[in-house]
Amino acid sequence: MFRDKKYVHFTYWTVDILLIGLSFYLPYYLRYNRSLIINNFPYFRDYFLLFSIWGLSLIFFLNNHALYATDRSLTIPKETWRVIKCVIFSSVLAGLAIFLLRMVMFSRLVFGSSSILLILSLSLWRVVKRILIRYRITKGHYNINVLIAGAGSAGCALAEEMRSNPYLGFKVVGFVDDIKVGKVLNYDILGKINDLKDLIQQYFVDEIYVTIPSERKRVSEILTLGVKMKKTVRVVADSFTFPFTQMKLNYIGLIPLIRYIDGGEHGTEMFIKRFSDVLGAGVGLILFAPIFAFIAFLIKLDSPGPIFYISKRCGKKGRLFDFYKFRSMVMNADGHKEALRSKSEVKGPVFKIKNDPRITGFGRLLRRYSLDELPQLINVVKGDMSLVGTRPPTPDEMAKYDIWQRRRLDIKPGITCLWQIRGRSELGFYKWMKWDLWYIDNWSFGLDLLILLWTIPAVLKKKGAY
């Protein structure tokens, strides 16, 4: 296994060195050799020196950002963002070297082109690599056999996450528990914690996940066994459900400490998100203007009432705002809501009926393709919403939220969100919460772009749209 890892790391390094070299060579060659005949390389020594400094510093930053490791949990947007940061850092060092070494001959066109090529080539190769690896994992290769100690709520939640993310390659062989017997989530409880040694050998277990951290004596026994059998042991944090966005491990001397952080969002990131929201919504309003007029005409033709449905919704930090949609229901539909509440098909404080009798004929078509949501582009321009976020609840829904559920209001609501592309109304309320909180904790500009792209096929498939 150690040899396999060394081979993988060597492959990653080799591909990166080739791509870095190509990203430097192409702009330099095109700048100084317009013909196909390689006959002249001006300032070759100076360029070679600068490219060497730049390339070595880039490899250092890539290694320092764990981009030569095989972290299965690292998302494609996060990996791409790490690459971009490494290229920026190394480019700054290269620029400093040009200034200190007084390389006045160095072409700004070559510098800029090389930076762009580095970002594109190193990112694209990693995207392709990760897609291929995930495909192989989902086909049953490189699986990690996992045994979970503790069949309580934490153990079940962990098993569900592993099953929901097959690209991570975790195969749960079963549970051990000193109290429960039988099955949980269709997994067998294979025995008690004292049976661990035999079970590890019998089921070829690679890793043991401990979900009973409060039982310190048992945890200590499992850790000792893991050391003896040379198996990886991972312990779920005792307070994993706390509403913190990050957890980090620190040491005071030899004592390990888990540090909980609610870092918030950086001002620069918020500026980029807001700029892209205004730009995207503005372009969308211009492009969809003819569709707006056509939909408005058909709404008036289909049923009496206003074109737009305007209601109060809860935005960031619970602030109320006017929420715009094309009207898809009969007039005074909200007045019939309480009479129909017992027929709601979604557990939790939200209200959803698949065949809602209040929906008009044309309104059903609007909802099927989410066209009723288009006026929310106005909300985005006004600053009440973002293109991507969490869906805004009504005040009566928010009033029924538990404390931990209110964290989804820490950000601006969005026209689209993660759970809408994962199944929309077919998902239960608590699944919505799970995806919303995951989005908040893992937000990046790249993730927003992916969600926007995924929204298109999700809308066309009409899955869960009602």
C-alpha cells in the first residue's frame, strides 16, 4: 500500500511538472518564434531562471495545500480554488523576482498568459483525475471496509452519510454495539465491542469509526486495539451537531484540543457573490423580458387576478421582504391554506401538496418548469436574495423552526439551492435542512457556479416539481 501511494504521488508530480513546463514554454515560444522553425530563443537564460523559480515555488505551494495527497472528501470546487490560490501566490513571488533581478526584458504578455495557462491546465487535469477516480470508486474499486462502533443516532447518521456519498468509497460492513442487536439501516449489528478483533479479521476491516466518544474506557480499548492491529481508528467528535462551520485540531504541549470556529464569510467573497448576483440577474431580466410579457399575457388569459404573487418571506437574519413570483394559484389562495394544512405531504413546518387544488391550469405548467420563480431575479437585483442560497421561508414556517434550523437564515436566500437540484419537493424537510447547512458550511464561488449549472437539467427533468 505504501508503494502504491508513492507511485500515485510520483504520477501527480510528474503530470504537474509537465503541465507547468508546457504552460511556461507555449507563451514564450509564441512570443518570440512566430514561425514553425525553432531558430531563436532570446533571453533564454533569464527566462529559464525565472521559470525555474516560479515552477519550484508553485510545486511547493501545491504540496503545502495537500494537492499531492489523495483526499477523497475534497470537492472539485475546493480543489480548483486551492490551485488558483497556489498559482496566485507563486505568480506574486515570480513578479517579485522579476523586480529584484531587474528583468526588464520579461514580457508581460508571457507572464499573464503563463498564469492563465497554469490555472487552466492544473485545474482541468485535477477535475479529470477526480472524476475518473470517483467513477472507479463507484464501480467498486478502491473501497475502504468500515466497521462502526456504536449503533446509536451518531453511528446511523455516519452510515447514512457514507451511503449518500458513494464516491468516497466507504463500504460499511456493519456495526458493533454493547446494547443493540439485530439490524440498523439494513446493516447487521455484528456483535459487541469485545468481538472487534475477530470481526476485523473476518470482514477485512480497513478502518474503525467510533461514534461513542463519551464512553472513554471503550474508546481507549478500541484505540489500543487499532494500534496493535495497525488499523486506522477515527472518532466522531462528541459535539458534531453543534452549529459551527469548522473544527480544527490544536495542541497545547501533548494535549490535543478540538477548536470550534464559526468563521463567517470574508468581505471579499461577499463582494464577488453580490457582483455576480447583480450581473447574472440583470442579464437574466434583459434576456427573459419577452418571456415575462408572454407569461403575463397567459396568466391574465387563464384566470382572474394579478400577474404577480407577492408575499412576505424571511431573508438573511430573519429580515422580512416582498417575495415575487408569477401567480400560479387562484385568487386568495392563502386564505384556503389552513383548511388544507392537514393534507400537507411534507413533514415539518413547511406546507406542500402534490395536487394542490388551488393551482390554476397554466399555473401547473409554470411550476413544472419553475417559470413561476423568474420574477425573483428582481429580488436579487434589489439585494433581498442571491442567485444561489437557501430558499426563503414564510414567517409562520420560521416561527416553527428549532434553534439549529434557524442557522439557514445566516445567509441571503436564493432562487436555487442544493436540495432543489437533489430532488426538490420529493425530499423531506430535514433533508432540506441538511443540504442547506452543508451549503452554508462549504460555500465557495465555484460551488455556486456548479449549482447554477446543475439547476438547468434539474428543471428540465421536472423531478419533484409541484
